[in-house]
Amino acid sequence: MLVEEQTKATERIKWWQEAKFGMFIHWGLYATLAKGEWVMAASKIPVKEYEQFATQFNPKEFNAKEWVGVAKRAGMKYIVITAKHHDGFAMYHSKVEKFNIVDATPFGRDPMKELAEECQKQGIKLCFYYSHVIDWHHPHSVHEYYNNTWDYNLEEKAFYNYWHNLAKPQIQELLTQYGDIGLLWFDTAGGLSKKDSKELVEFVRSFQPNCLINSRVSHWPNIGDYQSKGDNEIPMYGEDSGPWETPMTLNQSWGYSDRDQVWKTPESIIRKMVNIVSKGGNLLLNVGPTAEGIIPEKSVEVLEQAGEWIERNGEAIYGTNASPFPYELEWGAVTIKPSRMYLHVNNEKWSDQLKLFGLKNKVVKAYLLADSERRNLPITQSYTESIDHHVLGIDLPKDAPDQYISIIVLELEGNAQVDDQFMQQVSGSVNLDLVHAETAVEKNEKTAKWDFKITQPGAFDVVLVNFKKINTVWEDHYHEEVKVHIAGQELKTIPQEDQLIKDSPACQYPYSEVHSILGRVHLYDSGNNSLTLTCNKIQEKSFGTEIWQAEAVKLRSIKLVPVGKK
Ligand code: H79
């Protein structure tokens, strides 16, 4: 990219990177069936039959002011709403296709117009989701996998008939009828050529040069302004160098489902958001309103409770940068601003003293974000040259001052600088993420190698961390031995499902986090060490996002856990 273009791109995305938290809204004709947004394909409902649902779609309770109010109270800074999902039904007044909420329903209002006005009033950026490739209503849309073959014959489809006569004109409408649009959120681009993807980006820019475009505009890498992670995917520390976002469900569905009552708690939302923001990303959290036009009560309740925490702690969230540490911290997470570091401490890890390894700056002042008087917390800082080791200790009051997560502010001399090599944490654990390993393939063996620093030698359990998709049979995936080499010792074992981690901050439905204890090793000396893992689940970095949920088991990291400590 040219320097000038790069500067423009950086400027364009600034508001979004500062925003951190947005509301996703999946609302469409499918709400009338209350079985999620895939119901048309899942039940192979014929187009003629599906069109009939529009004659009963009358969301009289829809109230733009209330919806935008919910987003505001939750602390969200932008809204991304489905202007058209895969069912092809336009939730706005489209002049190019009658299959839309104004022309095809008794409702007759344009909710996008009402939302645009209300967002303007309440200071929230309005953004549209538009299903640009999948369209089960149109006879000529062609996707790599998900096509309407129950009404139409795949061989008779002429993609450009759809592309030029529906997709592009509708995208133009969305960019010209509703004022400034913050972002166009495209999805499932499978099969779209690189040329068409690039032309679409140019097409969007020709109407609104500042409108952001997510990476799912294309299945080719590096097109768009930021990386959309897979649905419900949270990456590892340092996995993404550019801007990125996790789209996430509040229960287990996107579009309204009357059967799904598995709601995340406010605490879980806060933890996931802090985890995401500390990795430099945005959270786009979904609600699925009903056919009456109501955001489910339970969603509103959870969002408002989470919003109260965010309101108190916004200084440590909005406009921050990612943690400079390349690994999960055992007590929570870190965000930074110029000359500042915020320590987000999980309340169950609250103790008399918090210790942090590896911060090189002098700490000028430490205080609780919850303390309006900013009283000094006593600190100690030390440096041991022989092992190049920085230690910060902060004395804490007896009780954690906030709900769920309490924040300590560190005012630093200069911008945060940390020892960015892998090292043992205060509890003695070492967390090694796959993204930072040196990987190699030799004679059909895949290996990953990490270097790290030990300051407290001893005995350690070696723990393999995987994410496992629901309904996966573990043994189908791990039936070969994995090997670990460390300090002249070797472990060889077939990983088992030893521990299931409930509500990990980085893992959620349809995955769960599984820990496998591979065996025990002894590290006798302080200093530098290395670990080599041999395992057929080691993967090259993948750039695809839509295929996130294609794999049943994903290897994430390996941990050394000191024996006798948890
Ligand atoms: O809009 C939401 C999803 O509808 C959309 N992305 C989020 C933001 C999405 N479109 N396609 N996919 C996700 C991937 C397809 C997944 C599938 Fe399935 C697995 C299709 C059929 C099996 C999910 C599970 C949908 C139906 C069952």
C-alpha cells in the first residue's frame, strides 16, 4: 500500500479502534419463525412460501429510540444491523427489489431510516450488515457452498445477473439513503473472485470514502479495513498485528430463537470484553430482536448490567492499546495508554499484594480506578541484573473495589516497555501460545518450539490447551502420541480430556476449552530454557476467517504449571 493510502486508512479507522464495543443486531423476516437466521436454508423453505411470512411481519413495537438507548446504556459506540441477511429480505426501503420491509409487509415503515436519525441524535455510528454473496431469494446468487438449490437449478444461475442487478444497487442504496455509514459488514464471501471483491471495495469508497469495510468482503486475505475474526473467535495474544473484531452471540444464536435461553452473564461479557480489548480488538456483541420489534428482555438486562461496569471503568477500555505482554496474565489482563498501564484484576485473584514481572518503566504512581481520590497504593520495584528480571509489587486494600474485575492504574515514566520474552509468571506458570512458536514440518512431523525464561525452578505439569467443538469425539482427533522435549526430558503420551474449563475468557460456544496433562518435568536451574512440542495439530497461521468453525479441535497453547500450585 502506498504511504498516502496507509495514512488515509489509519485515519479512517481511528474512531472504530477507539470505540472497542459495538452492538450487532440480527433482525429480519426470519424473526417471524423464531428459529434463527438460517431457518430458510435449514428447512429448505421455498421462496414463494417464505415470501408469505412478509404479509404477517408487523413489528409494531419497534422503537429506534429504545434500541439505540440500550446500546448507549451498554457502553456500545456503534451498531451494525442486518440490512439484508442470507434470506435476501431487505430490512429497508429498497427501490430495486420489492422483497423489503416497506413494500412487502403491513408494517410499511423503514426501520433503517428511523435508526439512522436516532443514532445521529444519540451519537452512535450506524453500520450495515449486507449479505453480498449468499442470497437464497434471488435466482442468480452463487456461493461456494450455501445456495438455494431447493428452488433453483445451480447450473442455470448467472452470478453477474445477481451481482449487477441486486447486490451492488442495494449497497449503493444503503450508502446514499441513510447519511454517513460507519461501516459495511460483509459476510461469507466464499466463491467471490478477488477482482469482484476489490471492485466492490472501490464501489463502496466511491460513495463514502470513510466507510469502513470488514475483511469478510472477500475470502482473499488483506482486503478491507480490519480483520473480522471468525464467529465467536477470540485470538491469542499478539495473533493479529492490525485492527480486528470478534463478532459474538449473547446466547448461542444470532437471529431470534425462542428455544435458545443460554445467556452469557454480565460477568462473562465483561471478562470476554476485557480479554478482547487487552489483545487490541473490538467486541461486536449481538442481540436478536423478535418479530414484534423487541430486543429480548434478558439481553437488555445483561447488557445494562455490563454497561454499568463499563461506565465506571471506561477509562481503561475506550481508546486504549493492547497489552504489550505476548501471553495471558494469570490474574487478568492489561491495557495501555501513553505513559499509563491499566491492570484489570479478576476479583477472585484479588489478594494483599499483586506482583507483576517484566515491566521495565519506573512506576510514578499506582491507584485504584474506583478511587475518586486517587490515593497512592504502596509499591516496590526491583531489578535483578543476573537474570534480567523486573519485579513490581503493589500493596492492595483488603477488598476488591469493583464488581467482577477491579482496575489498578499505573502512571509510568514514559510509555510502557516490557520484557516481551516468554517468562515464568508470579505463580510459577509459563503460558506458551502457539502463534508465537517457531513451527516446522519435517518427515511428516510437525513441531513447535518456544524459548522462555525461568526464575523459580521446580517440578511442573505440562498441560496442553485445546478448544473442542461441541459434539466432537476427542479420540477421533487425538489418537496419536504427542511429544514434549524440555531440558533433556521427554514426554510421550496421547492427550486426554483431563479438565474442562468452564467459561474461559477466550473460548465459548460452540467450543469449550480442554486441558490435557501430558506429564511432569523438572527444571533445575533459573535462566533460559526451551520447549519443543511434536503434534499433528500444529498449524500454520491461517488467514481465513469464515472457516474458524470448520475444525473440530484447535490447538491453542501449552502451559507449565508448577506442581502443588493451581
Ligand atoms: O450472521 C451470522 C451467521 O448467520 C453468519 N455469520 C454470523 C455473523 C454465517 N453465515 N454462514 N456462516 C455463518 C457459516 C455457516 C455455518 C453453517 Fe450452519 C454450519 C451452515 C450450516 C452448518 C450454522 C449452523 C448455520 C446453520 C447451522
